[in-house]
Amino acid sequence: GPLPRGVDSRKEIKDDIVFILDSTYVTMGDEIYKQVCGIPMGLSCSPMLAVIMLAKLEVEQLRRMVHATEATPGTMLDTPTGPQPLTATTKAAHLDLAARFSRCCRAIDDVLLIDLDEKEQQWVLSRTYPDSLQLSKEATSPGPVQYLDMEIRHDRGGFYTTLYDKRDALRLLGKMDAVRRFPHPKSCLSAQCKYACLTA
């Protein structure tokens, strides 16, 4: 419902987020540790905090790209192929890149870049996300691309998807032995439910 008169919802949201980020503790044995970097893993609101932060970075990048095309003709424009003078052609190409970037997909921290060549991908990613976020390429077309729980393929009939489980891929590489499950003895998690996870 509506907030009482005089209550600033933005301040309340900010205070709540600060409280969440400042109140993350974990226990290991008899020791208590405070997390000082990142968001608390396993907390119900953590995925949404990550989504909000990354969406903000992406919207800011799109705004910068559009704003750059509004400069005086002849101004140097930062592009995936290097600095180019702003002309009607480079403006149209830059706005097209912004439009294609806006159609890419992200689920929390998994990004699916669609219709961007490798130079464009590198350019967009390096200007959108801070260096502190480690980026790694998992798959690239024209071969199959794994995204979330699906594998995307293409043949003469067009695009199609199949279910994908990364544990199957690890098994084929002989790496499943490296994946350890650490369920808390009193937790109700199935042994098949989580892997590479600490639950407490």
C-alpha cells in the first residue's frame, strides 16, 4: 500500500539494501565472519540485488551510446573498430549496435549476446561492466551455445533448443569427481539438489 505521508520510499529502500549488505555473517566451526564484499549468497533477495545492479549498468551504457550520437558531426565516436568521426553513417551504425545490445538476454549474471560479432561483444562488455566483474566466455556460435538450462543449436531448419545440464558436460570431461556436495547435516536438502554449495 501507499507509504505514510513524509516517508521517503527511496531512502527506505536504500536503508534496507545497506542493512542487507552490512549484516551478512557466516559461521565456520566456532568462528563468525562478516562478509565485506559482494552480496550474501543464499539470501532470498540476493539475485534481485544482482539483477538491479547489472540492469543499472546496462541502462547507463545504452544511454551513453545514444548520447554519443547526439554530439556535433565530426566529433570522434568510440566504436568497436576504433574512434570514428560522427557522421550520418557512423551514427546509424552506433544506434544499431545499441539496439542489438538492448535485445541481448541476461539472467542474473549469465549473459547471452545475440547478433553481436566478437569485436562488438568485447567492446560492449568492457564498457558496460566494471573490471572487478570477471567475465568468461562459455560458448560461442556457430556451434551449440549453452545458456541457463538449455542448449541452443542451429541447422538448415532454423534455431532449436534442447535441455542442458552442465553436470552432464562435467561427467563427459571426467570432472564430476571434482564437484563436491557439502550439505549441512541438519539441512533438508536432497543429495541431488545442490552441488558446489555450502549450506548452513
